[in-house]
Amino acid sequence: MRVKNRLFWIVAVISLVIDQLTKFWIVQNFYLSETQPLIEGVFHLTYVTNTGAAFSLFSGKVEWLRWLSLAVSLGLMVLAWFGGVMRTFEQLGYGLILGGALGNGIDRFVAGSVVDFLDFRLIQFPIFNFADVSINIGIICLLIATFAQPKDTPRRNR
């Protein structure tokens, strides 16, 4: 059996597994608010929770954010399953976004907040996690797909 948009599914699963395993490791090995410098003053692992979205936007709005994560995830799965065959960067982009949305969505449904721990202190960047990384790299892949797309090449359907 041939799976349509195979790269999409593989990337989504890998990004979800990396996200959930790293969050599990942090929760098992750190106390809430504990920080461990990897490069003092530059990059730390700091265990915090976030009831909002990226950069703590919409903090405390976990109820509708959990449903938004679910809707985005289901929409991406429907697109990959029932839509046409996507080009490589589209599969990478949408797969990474699905993995990230599922990773943070699982946290919101199970715990009511998202586990964040990647702490770049050199630039005072908000603490984030691998789901956030996946989503942002996914958006970059989709931008590449958009600008690299030949204007006269139609999408294939299977």
C-alpha cells in the first residue's frame, strides 16, 4: 500500500516524538522554574509552563487554544489524506506544523499548559520548546515552497 504524502506523515511523527520525549525528560529531571545553564548567560534549559500560545500570547486562554490545536491538526491531516500530492517543501512544512500543533495540543489537553524549556538568554528570547521550533521551521518551508513554486506547474492528484 502506498501512502500519499508519505514525507508529511514521517516528519509529523518524528517532530511529535522529539517534542514529547524532550518534554517528558524535562518534567522528570527538573523542578518547575529550575534552570541549568548549558552555556552560562547564553543558553539554559529552564522548565516553565505556559498556558498561552507562542511568547505567552493569550496567556490563560488554554481552553480555546486546545481546540484550536485540535482543529489545525485535523485540518492538516485532512489536507494530506484527501488533498493532492504535495511537493517536498509543502510536505516538510505541513508535517512540521502538524507535529508541533499535536505536541503542544497534547500538553494543553492533558496538563492544561505547555512545557517550555529552551531558554536563549543572550537575546532575552521567550522560553520555548521543540513543538514551537517545528512550527516555525514548517512556516519557513512553506514560504520556500511558495516562492520556489513554478507558476505554470499544476498540483498532481492521486
